[in-house]
Amino acid sequence: MRFLRKSLTGLFLFALTLGLLAWAALMVRDAVVARMNEEPNRRPAQERVFAVNVVDVSFGTERPVLSAFGEVQSVRTLELRAAASGTLVDLDPEFVEGGQVDAGQLLARIDPANAEAAVERAGSDLLDAQAELREAERAIGIARDELVAAEEQVRLREQALQRARDLLERRVGTEAAVETAELALSSARQSVLNQRQAVATAEARIDQGKTAQRRAEIAEAEAERGLRDTEIRAQFAGTLTEVTVVAGRLVSANEQLAQLVDPEALEVAFRVSTPQYVRLLDQTGRLKTSPVAVRLDVFGTEIATTGRLSRASASVGEGQTGRLLFATLDGARGFKPGDFVTVEVEEPELPSVARLPATAYGADGAVLALDTEGRLEVVPVTLMRRQGDDILIRAEGLEGREVVAQRTPLLGAGIKVQPLRPGVTEEARVPEMLELTAERRARLMAFVEGNKRMPAEAKTRILAQLQQDQVPADMVQRIEERMGG
């Protein structure tokens, strides 16, 4: 009996335990289901507002500036070459790289011994030709005198023949005397012919003498020019470069010894595109003499000067595009041939254009403008020029409106933004204020009071602001983002 009672008691306790476990499992399951089916207490989603920099659009007249890169070069450059071969026996101290020389200055001399000998030989030949000419002139004088004498003999013989004929007619003379007179007259006339031939020969001799003298003079001039060719002189004042000579060096004819550059006569050559070139032409198709500005930036030091367009290249050039332009520099102080410079050319004025930052222009050819509700609107524009970090545009309906200064992929049509205007600091900007409901205010204050990591001073300041009727919207947004609700 006692055994039965204990067995029933144990069985009862075991059943009670199983029932309690089952009831506990059921309670856990119901709690999990209730938790899963419970709607989360989330605050309503708010529209995200982006802060963007905006600029005002104002249309007016702008003068675009065309920017290009060019190279400074000298207008006058002379190659100093040896006109004769020989040994360099004399060099000017300024005949070095970078030497400053004057016009006509003797820079170098080639051994003139052979050239001087050639000049002396040519002078001797000229003296011989002059002596021969003088002898020919004396000979023609004598020949002309002999011709006069021979003509006088002819007249005398004619008179003798006439007397002999008169005597023969009066029957006083003989025919033999007449024949003798005729023979004498014929001999005299032959002598005149011979003397005339002598005069002609003397005249030809004079012509030959003059020709020989002229040839001797030419030979002497060539010899003197050969002697002058041994001297290398500067044809104008300038600076020497690419000097490749030393004293005692043997040079050959036409060998380049150096280059003479005029440092005051400089120009800049730069290449522009064909559309840019067309904008620089006048109504007749000729290049305008537009003013240019030239700058050279060397490790933070800027050298600048001005100039004017002078001409354009006659051809494009093989493998090139655009047009090659040249501008004459007004002042060349600090510039050297070969400098790589920046060239800015003033273009004709553009009316009815607005200047905006280049970052405001999108790849779709439009800008983002603000409407009356503070939302973005896509406005197509016409790009007229690019001016460094700015652009010049034309558009309708943009006068006096504000556009986004820096476009990003996050911005688009219809997005609400908070404009940040130039010259307005964060302290001067009026913050947006909100009126909180009692539940929202209590939830925010509970979160702030329960935040253990917030400093006591900051917590007191925030709680004081939350108790006001108007609460800054940005502070409420930061607290709710930290709450995660």
C-alpha cells in the first residue's frame, strides 16, 4: 500500500512537470509570434535635402580670351658659316656661347696668307694689263700719225700725176712719166690702206687691253673678296648661340660656326584650332592684328609681355591640324628663343552671354536651376566658349535665377536642395526650425538622457533646446539618425 502511494505521487509530480514545461514552451512561442507580428514603431520617412552651392545667372557682354601654348622664336637669326677653308688664327673674346656682339664686329679670322697672296698676284696682273693698255694707246697715236702722213703722200702723188698728165697734153712730158706717177700714187694709196689696217689693229689692241684690264680688276675684286671671306663678322647686334669653334681649329668652307640671334626681335608661334582661327578673321578674311598677352611661368615666377598678331602660316603642315599663328612681342625682356609660353588672344565681344563655373555644365548640355519650391530643374543651354574654369553660355529663361555651381551624380531634376549662396557663412545662415509633437519631443529627450557617452554640458544644452517651442531641424535630424528609428 505504501509502495503504491509513493508511485502515484511520483507519477503525479512527473505529469505536473511535463505540463509546466509544455506551458512554458507555449508561452515562449506566443511571445515570439507576437513579437514578429508586432508592427515596428518607426517614424515616417522624410525627404532627403541636399546642400548645394548656387550662383546667380546674369547675362551681359563678355570678351572671350583664347588660350594656347606657343614657342618663342627670333625674327632675325643668322647662321655664321665659314666662307673659306683654313685654320682659325684669331677669335674674338665674345665669340662664345651667349656672347653679346655689335654690328660689324670681327668675330674670327681664318689664316689669310693664301688670300693675301692671291690679292697681290691679282694686283700685279692688273698692273700688267694697265701697262699694256697704255702701250696700246701710244701705238694707236703713232699709227694715226702714220696714216695722216700716208694720206699726205697720196695727195702729193695725185698732184704729181696731174702735172705729168698736163705736161703730156702739152706735148712736153712723156707717157712713161705719167705711168711712173700713177705707180707712185698706187703705192701711196696702198700705204694708206696699210696704215689704216695698223690703226684698226691698234684700236683692237686697245679693246683687248681694256678687256684684259677689266678681267684683272675682276680677278683683283675676287681676290679681295676671298680675303674678306677670311673674316667672320656680325651683320647685326645680337647674341651668339651654338658656338662650335676653338682657336687653331681647321674649318671647311660653308661649315657652320655659330648662330647669331637678335634678342630684341622676338615673336611667338602658337597653334589654334580651325574654328578659333576663323573667329580671329575680319570681314575680308584677313587675320586681325588682335592684342595678345604672353606669359612664362618659371617655378612660380611669372614673366609677362604683350604683343599683336602678325601673320598666319601659309600651309597647315604635314601631320598637323589647325592653324599656326605668329605674334610679334612688344617687349622681349626676360624671354629667350625656345621658351614654352602661354598665349592669350582677345576675341571679339559676345553679347547676351552669362559666365558660370565650368562644373555647373553637365554632359547633357544643361544646367540645374532652382525653382520657386527649392527643387532642381534641368535647363538646356548653349555653350559658347570655355574660359579656363568658367564657361560662357546662352539660354532662355535663366536671367536672375540660381543654378547649381557644382553638379554631382546625386543631383537631378525634382530633388529638393538647400542653396548655399556665395558670401553667406554658416554663422550668418538662418537655421530651419521645427515644431515637435509631445510624443516626438519626449522620445528625443529620453534618448538624450539615456546616452551615456554624451558629455554632461552637451546633454544639458541639447535638452534645453528640445524644451523650446522651435527646435533646429538639423539637430533633430542628427538625433533621430543616431536613434536609428
